[in-house]
Amino acid sequence: MKTTLIGSLPHKDAELATALIFEYISIPCWAQLPKRNFKEQMHVQYSQNFPGIIIEDNTQKIYLNKEKFYLELENFYEKIINKIFEYFVITPEFSLGIYEFKKYIDNNIQTSQIKLQTIGPITFGLTLKDETNQAIFYDDQIKEAIIKHLSFKSLWQVRYLLNSLNSRIKEIILFYDEPYLAAYGSAFSAISKEDILNSLQILLQDTKFLIKQFYPNINLKIGIHCCANTDWSLLTSLDELDIISFDAYDFFKDFSLYIEDIKKFTEKNKIIAWGIIPNTEKIFSENSQTILEKLKNFIEILYKKSLNKELLVKNLIITPQCGLANSKEEVTKRVLEICNELNKMNYEVLL
């Protein structure tokens, strides 16, 4: 079975974190290490060179200055129009993990499939505030820039990792991480369903167009990860979305309420990434067999609700329920061990 991670780990040592990923995970990803550096926190990590952004290292504060945003906006779009891809670099200060990851790929590590990750526009735009403490997503001009910025950040990752003599990589999985989708419909968010759908659909289209333009032979699959409950019909209705990644360990019951939407999604031969491995102390009450039984039970529930079991089993990836940045290292080690044990199992055990 295939396993991957959401991305974040609790370590500060990028070389160690990367070695663990390649040792235990069948679809390796680069490690996000927010405990190493404030700038590796998810909303900061992808903010580099976004117009108007101000990062205060001494206070560990980040915000957008609107006057600065409009002053820098023309230059931002010039970089896009002229395809100045290095403008969208993620430097080692903001991610050491991706640089360690490239070392492994270039050193003849035998993998044909890798996973990358970028923050999603909803989470980026609702996390980052302007100087008046307002979320920047609600400004239409800023929102448009966010979508362009994140699609080019994704393209930069692909170009950085593949612009070498490495021809082994045949498939790239790219997750856009959207924990803030859980805020949809709550009193804490004025975001509309139309806003979410339009933003995500444009992002997916732009990303696929950009990457396929330069790497037409790469099999690209784009997923969206939400680690809490949301309106799952938002994601199943996105034509360009290939993978839904969700916290199956805690939220399967909520997810299964959207049975007709899930059915339509899976019948298009699309993938569910099951976050079935706990990332807390609960991991010590589980093992690969109990995780397998839980997954079998969930698949059986969907099957009894008229989903195609063979499609569900054929098109699944196993992950921890969310990132591991806030997990203890001993919890993380056990999560990785269970991933490795599941890697050695055949999908047929789920049928």
C-alpha cells in the first residue's frame, strides 16, 4: 500500500527528518520543520516575495501592508508575465527540507513518485492579516494575487526538483493544504461557497496548466488536504481535483454523510487519501493491523452505501490524520513505523 505524509515533522534537523521520510514512507515528501524556524510555519513559508508582506524576525510577526502591496503589485505581475520563476523561490531560510529532499533525489534514490505541498489560498488568505488586522482574503485584488502566487510557488518546487539530470520521477502528487476550510459556514468566517469554489478551481487550473506546460510527460495529481470537518461537496465538485485528503481517524462519520458526492468523485477514478493513522498519543493504542481493520470497516461502510469497493481500494493513499509538527518525536517515530508496515501490505487485504 502507498503511504505519504502531510508534510510537517517535529524535528529541527532537516537532514534527519528527510532520512526518516525516505526510510519509512513510500511516496516521499519534503519535510516542513516549523520548530526549526518561525519562517517554516506554513503561512510564513510560502509568503516570500508576496507583495506587501512584512516579516519581523525579532517579534516573529508577519502581516501585509496594503500601501506596500499596491506599490509592489506591478513588479509582481511583471515577474509572472516574463516567467521569472526564481522570483517565487523558497530559500533555505524558509525551507531547508526541500533542499535536503533534492539531495536524496539527485543521489539516485529509487523513487518514481514524490509528493510536494503548498498552502492553499483560503488558509493563506485567512491566516495572514493586514495592518488593520483584517484577513487579506477578503480583498479581491489581493485574493487574485494570492492564487497566482501560490500556483507559481508550486511550479517553482517542481522546477527546482526536476531541473536536473534526474529522469526517474514519473509522478508528482501536489497537495494544497487547507485547514481553514473547516471554518466555512462558521460564525468566524464570512467567506462564501462561491468564493471558495472559484478560488480553488482557478488555482487548480492555473497549477495544472503551468506544470504541464513545462513537464508534459509528468503524471501530475493535485490534492487538497483538510484536517478537520468541512462541507466535502466543496471539494468533490472541483473538476480539476484528483485527490481529497481528510482526517479519517476522527472525521470519517462526518465525511460519510456526503455519500452521493463521494460516489461521484470516486467514480471518476479519483483518489481518497485516508488520514487513518493518529498523530497523537493514541498511536500507542494502535498497530498496523488495527489501523488496517479500521480502514476496512470504513470502506465496508461506504460499500454498503453503494460505493464501488474495488475503486475505493485501488485509489487510496494512507497518511497520518494531519501534519506531525506538534507531535512528540516518539509519536512521530511510531507513526512512521506503522506507515512502513503498511507499505509492505497488498491492497487486496482490504477487499
